[in-house]
Amino acid sequence: MEIRIKNLSRHPLPEYATVASAGVDLRANIDEPVTLQPMQRRLVPTGLFIELPVGYEAQIRPRSGMALKHGITVLNTPGTIDADYRGEIGVILINLSDQAFTIQDGDRICQMVIAKHEQAQWTETNQLNETERGDGGFGHSGKK
């Protein structure tokens, strides 16, 4: 799949690490380091702009290493970039740890996954078909 991308950052285009990688790492494009204090959130620019085909979205997801080692994650995960959005990709990071964390220009801050999606056509009804689960919600399946 080919996707048009405008790169106004100082960094190379995103690359897949292996032939089986689902996502690409996006890098911070900042003029000076950004320090996130514990429980602080910040929109971090990437300098990237994309043009997705209709029927696709880009999902912004945390990097597992940053989450495990430093408690840094994407606040609205997964963030969705719609096919008609043409603005800069920004990433909302939050520091869930008890220590300050500094982001440097060029640091890999998230993953981006391109995914196909459908738009639903809603059919209003007063009754839904029954299932074994029914209306059992959170924790319904329990431990067996």
C-alpha cells in the first residue's frame, strides 16, 4: 500500500523494523527537550502529515518499552487519524510514573499502525437477537 506523506521533521521517514512489523515508530520533532513530570501530559509534534485512502485509519499506540521502563504511554490510546485529516500528527503522551521523564528531539515516542475499517449502516430496532452471554458485562465470564 502506498501512502502519501509530507515530512517537515528533521528525521527520516518512518520505517518498519522487520517484514512482519505491524507498526512504525514515530519520532518527536521538537526544538528543545520536553520534560514530563509525574502525571503530566503533553502534545508532542512529529513533523509528519499523511494522506490516507478512504477506508483506512492510522492508529497511534504506545511503545511497550517506554511504558514498561518509564511509565510513558499514549493518553488516548489508540489515537485515531482519519483519512480526511491533513494536519500534523501530534501524540498525546502522559507520564504515569513517579519520576520526571525527558523526551529529546528524535526520540521514538509511539507506534503508528495503518488499519482498514468499515463504516456501519445503523438499523434501528426494539429487540436484539439473544445470545448465551446476553447482557452480561464487565467480568461476566469470571474465572472457571
